Amino acid sequence: MAHDAPRCVRCQINYCSFTCRRGHEQICEAIHRGGNANQYYADQNSKDAVAWAVESCARVGDTKGQTCYICYGEGDEEGLVRECACRGTAGFAHVSCLAEQAKVLVAAAEENNLGAKARRARWRRWSTCGLCEQEYDGVVKAALGWACWKTYLGRPETDWARVSAMRLLGNGLSAVSRFPDALSVQEAEMSTLRRLSAKEEYMLGIQANLSTTYQSLGRREEALLMKRDVYSRRLKLLGKKNAKTIGAAIGYGHSLTGLKRYEEAKALLRKPMRVARRVLGENHNLTIRIRWMYAAALYKDPGATLDDLSEAVTTLEEVERTARRVFGGGHLLTRGIARELQKARNASDNALADPSSSPQPKRPRPSPSPSIKEMKAAIRQAGLGVADLLEKSDVEARYAQAQARLAAHKSPV
């Protein structure tokens, strides 16, 4: 829509056509009361997202009779959600309570002029459960993204909270597979950060999110190039032990796997996987994800051997147990690994039923026997004579003696 398109004097919304202008009169009053068009539509989308989250959480887990851990109220009116790692009766909450809690924490950090580290810690409450400290996923992540955006969209474009809210909204839309909408938000964030000459780390963050959306929209080659660039720059900027570097390796490996470049994916993921297990620990979200990604590359490779398939199944069984213990059986991550494990088992069973369909592991070729000339050279090196050696069997016997003597000289005293 052009910048100079006709605009409503009252609510400042731009018309896209005469029909739009005529139909706009029906909702102009509501938009005007809502503040402006952006605020009005953010509020509407937020309500829809909350309703979807409540319905989805009620369907997946029994929210009936539970209480919000923040206000201790029941979910009769708004409804309760829970899409974190809490189990039992813990972790249920109203989206409005989660949003208000995060809003109060961020406001306190701003009023008290807390440093960037403290502000980031408080900002995480917009996306992280205050009880289990794990990130929300799926529909709850989307609902909180909209709640965050409608809270801060009225701030100046240069305000840190507004930019961060835009990122949270884009991630939330991606979490519920609304990729075209996520792309629009992420491209707007990228444009904003460029105008603000943001630091490299901020730019790498939005590039990582944007590349994931590209891949989900089928733009896989573009995604691969961007993910490779993000990984190499984060490796240089932050080092191999940083969690963001490991996360970038997972994203790059995911792109390679999506393009069926399995050998490259396995070669890439091996080292970061070892680093993640050593530095972050087996229970960390990124460790679980990178092991999942590596196992997927193992069993999906058409050239996978029986040993590869067995390793993939064993790895997925281990990470599925870990995810179930850390996040619970109902978490999206756990359910995703369980589905991958079943696919790996099916691939392994099919290969065992028809061994000819799976390549056998390459056995190392035995080293060729040395020639007569080479054996005589070794015999001379050991200080033994060769003039009396007439038959091949004599040379071989003397060569064995020479090897024993040379080995004895090399042994430490």
C-alpha cells in the first residue's frame, strides 16, 4: 500500500480501495477507541491467539479444575494454558497473568535503570515459565508473542522493548506454522535493525530466525546460505562453546538434512555435539536437539549401514528418555523425538528384514604383502645378511627375524 493512500481522519488507517473505505465505516469507531489501527488489530489477534491456546491446551492436557499459579483463580472465563515442562498440577496459568507478570518485571527493570544483563533476564519471562524455567512452545508461545507486541508497539521504533517484542512475535508465529506472517514480521525487524545500525549479534539473531522461516517456506537454498553464514560468524564471534554457536550449528545441520546432504550434516554436527554434551550437559535443550538432529541424519542417509541405523535408534532412545524426564511426555519436543524414534526403528527393521538393501560397513583392506625387494631392504636395515638367501621362503623367514629385531630396538628400555 502506498504511503500517500487515502487515510481515515479519525483512526488514521490507510484505505486500500474504495470498497475498503466504504466498509471501514463499520469498524472505525472500534479502531478509534482501540487507539489506532495497529493497536486495534494487535488486540484482536491477541484475543484470537489466547482463545486458540486455551482450546489447544484443554485438548492436549486436562486444564479443567486447575488454578492459575499466579492469581490462584480458575480458568472459567479466560481459560488456562500450559506449554512448558511443568507436570502434575503445576504451571497452569492465564495468558493475561503471564503477560502482566512479565510486563511488571520489565517495567521495574526500566524504572530502576538495571543493566542490560538484568533486563534480559526479566525479559525472558515473556517467553519462559517462571516455575520450570523452560521456554513456552507452540500456541502459548504465539499467544505471548501477540500479548507482548500489543504491550510495546506504541513505543518509538528505536525502543529496545519494541524491537524485542517484534522478535518475540515473529518466533511465536513460526511456532504455530504461520510462516508467511512470521516472514513479514521478521523482515520488518531486519529493516528496523539495519536502520538503527544494530550490533552484529542482534543482526545474527534475526538472520537465524529469518533463515528458519525461509526453510519452512521452501526457500531451502537461501536458508542454507544464511544459516552457514550465521554459524561461521557466531563461531568466530562467540567461540565453539557458546550456546548460540551450538544453536547455529543445529540450524545449519537442519538445512543440510532438509536438502538431503546427509554426509555434510553428520560431519558438521559431530564436533558441536560433543561440545554440547561436555559444556551444556545431557539435559540441556540444545544438547537434546543436536543429538536428535545427528541421529536423523544417520538413519535418513540412503547409504546408512546397519551400524548407522542401530546408532540412530540408540541415540534417539536416549534423548527421548532425557526429554521425557526434563520436559515431560506431553511437550512438543518430546513428542517430536518420539515420532523420529519410530521412523528410525522402522528403517532399522526394514534393513534387518532385507540386509541387501542396506550397505554393509566397509572393512579395512589388509595391507599388501611386501615385495622381495622390500623384505631384503628391511633385512639389511636390521643388520642381517641377504647373500645366502636363495629361495623366497628363506627371505620371508629372515624378514620375520628382521622385524622382531627392529621392533626390539624401538621398544623403550
